[in-house]
Amino acid sequence: MKHLISLSALALLAACQTVQAPADPAETVSETVTVTMPEDTAVPVPPVMPTPPATQQWLYGSAEARIALVQDWNEIAAYIEAKAATPPNASVVLAPGATADAPDFLACGDKPLAAVFDADETLIWNLGVTAYFDRTGQSFDPKIWDNWEKTGAGTAVAMPGVENAFQRIRNAGVEIIVNTNRDNSNHAGTADTLKAAGLGEFAYQQTLFLKGDAPGGSGKDGRRYLISDNYCIIALAGDQLGDIADIFNDRALSPPERKALSAAPAFDQMWGNGWFILPNPVYGPSIAGTLDEVFPADSYWEPSIQDE
Ligand SMILES: [Mg+2]
């Protein structure tokens, strides 16, 4: 019996039974030949790996995302360098009870300057665990994620632009502090992960704060206040609004209301001016909204041509 099989597929099968197919096996077929094989030879079919969701393709795989992040981190570094040259009187941490109508920021005194960053999808991309979920076809599992926080060092990578920005920020004499919602029982694994990604040493409850280190659960204001006891925070950056202020985390807010709150004049003037948000279309509270919430009624349109 004759079989049609590609040279590249034959080479793969001969080389290793456990080889994994690429996302699109068709990409490897460069030439087709006719070969004779025994009737009883079962040709194993390598598993076809799933294609990552479009959001992951964009964030983790595209040139466009890399460029956007390099631009963002260059902007963050330049802002911090300028602020370090002329330290402000007020930090960029919203004071307790402050609102869009009555904004207030913590005073700095003569405290040393710090920049406070979220970790996941702000400083590091969690490639190892994300690819694991994709390969195994499962959705987010908190038990697996907890294990990732403990053991993921080495397969979480520094996001584009971060290492260069960190060098500039440190050269400007500004302390880099991480405020993450990873669990504080996993502080050692998180510090290992940041270090393995090339981002430097972080000391627990000095330059690394995690969920559980202050009241408020996954709200980060308590930790921002704690850090502000010792530092003047001149920049906050993250991939979610909660990395900036808990006031944006009100679950009663619809996506349009949350968007409008971010655009209130007192807050709007902070974006790029001490507050920085990085793109993350993969997960988080930004991934929400009905058709009506995402597309305003006045954007309704229908084609003027007839279906054939
Ligand atoms: Mg994050």
C-alpha cells in the first residue's frame, strides 16, 4: 500500500516519538513524496497543539505588543527621571477617602522616592503557566496558579522594556517596589521569579509587598499606605486600575461607569503623569461588557447594500 507522507513529517517521526507538532502542522510540509510502507504499519499522528486565544497571540506573541510596551516603559522611565530631578511635595497615592470630586494625595515630606509596580503582566509575562493551561485545555485554576507562584521562576519573563527602564529608574536613585496580589505565603517564589527574570533582588516587606501584607485583601490601597510610611511614591504602574487606586475596583460600576470614573478630570490628568496602565487584553477586570456597553447606541450602523 502506498502512502503519501511529507519528508518533514517522516523526519519528525523517525527522530522522536514524543515530538510535538507546531500550532499549524501544515507550515512544516515543504515537499511531498510517495513511499511504500508495510500494510500493518500504524503511522502515529502527532497531537495538534491548540492555537492560543487571539488575546494571548497579541500580548505574548506580537511585535506590536512588544513595541507598545517598550514605548510605555520608556515613558515611565522618562517620567520618573524627571520627577527624581525635582522631587514633588505630594505623592501619587490617593489619600484615604479621596474621590474624583474631592481628590487628595498623600504628602511626601522628605521621604526617599519610590516607584511602585504591580508584577503580573506589568513586569513579567507568566508564559509557563499560561502555556500549560493552553496545552492542557483547561481554564484558570487557582491551585495550579498557587503552585506557579511557588515554582515558576525561570519561565516567567521580563516584559519588553522593563529591564532597561529599571536600570534608568535605579540610576535616578528611585527605589523600585513591587506591590502584587500574589499571596504573601509565596513571597519567596515571587522574589525568585522576579530575580530569574533579570529584574533584581526584592526583599519581602521592604521592596516586595503581597496580598495579606496589609488589610484589604486584594485591594492594594492598604499596602500603598504602608509603603508610603517610608517612601514618597512618585509613580504607580500596572495592568489593572486596582494597581493605581482601589476606588476603581467598585464592583457596582458597569464598564462604561468605570471608564467614565477613570476619565473624571481629577483622575484623567494623572494618566501618564504618575499613573500608568499597561496593555493586558488577556485577563482582568477590563475584560467585561455587553454589546450595548461596549458599543454606544449612537454607533449603531447597518450596511446600505442588500444581501445577495
Ligand atoms: Mg497584573
